[in-house]
Amino acid sequence: MIEIKKATIEDLNTIISLGKQTYTETFAINNTSENNEKYLKENFNSDQLSAEINNPNSLFYLAYYENQPIGFLKTNQSDAQTEIFKEQTLEIHRIYVMKAFHGKKIGQILLEKAIEIAKQLKVDYIWLGVWENNHNALGFYAKNGFVTFDSHVFILGDDQQTDLLMKLEIN
């Protein structure tokens, strides 16, 4: 049984730990150790994540299996979005799931939570960026109705990577 709970600042260390583990499991093999370390240091530190958790335009949800955290969802709205395409949009900033739970529909459950949030907020569409070489994620989002509408450069350390921007119409 998977349980989804809204995260608060009390969950900071859990999010840091999950973020570092799931990022490393998914992306470390494709990037240099220096670039990985820089990314983790900049994005999964207490100050950065405290600010994100305390931002009213960002929401975090933790996925639990047998009371153990196994993944999380982070959404951004309004000025918390990493890019603003249109006022009434919701960004899925992260869906991170521990590798041991890949293929067990945890990502699907977290995506459905994001869609539920988007409908409550009455946004026009949900959008996200996916690294062009993350074929599993690209396939997952395409299977769920997301379509590519643009791209942007994502800087990982000293490496310029291309993210495909995908969206799902809501209203």
C-alpha cells in the first residue's frame, strides 16, 4: 500500500536524503562525479530545500511504502516555476522514486497527485522538463499524454544538456 503525504519543513532531512539517493541512482552514471557533486550540493542542501518547502507556491508530497519514504513529488506554480510560459500553469519540478521501486507505479501515483493538484488550481496545463537522454521518463510522460512543446538548456556543473519541455493540457 502506497501512501502519499504532503511534506512540511519537518520532512526536510527526508527530502534531502531521498533527493540525493534518487538523483544519484538515476543520473550519476551519465555525468561526471564533479558535475554530480556540484548539482547535489547546490540543489539538495538544507538552505535551498528549506526555502523551497517554505515557498507557498511550491508543494512537496512524499510517497511511503510500509511507512518508509520511497519517493517524492515537487510542483511549482506562479513565480516558483523555473520558467513561466503562461500564468495558469503548474510545473512538475521533480518526480523522484527510489530505484528499488521503479516499475511499481509509484511515479504514476505521484503524477496522478500532480494532475489532481492542477485540476484543483484550474490550470491550463502541467509542464515539465525532461533530459533528452532520459528515455524512460520521456516514454512515461508520453504514455500519460504529455507532448513536447519546446526545449531549454539545463546546466549540470560544466555540462550543457538539453531538456525537452513537455506539457499535458488540463483545461
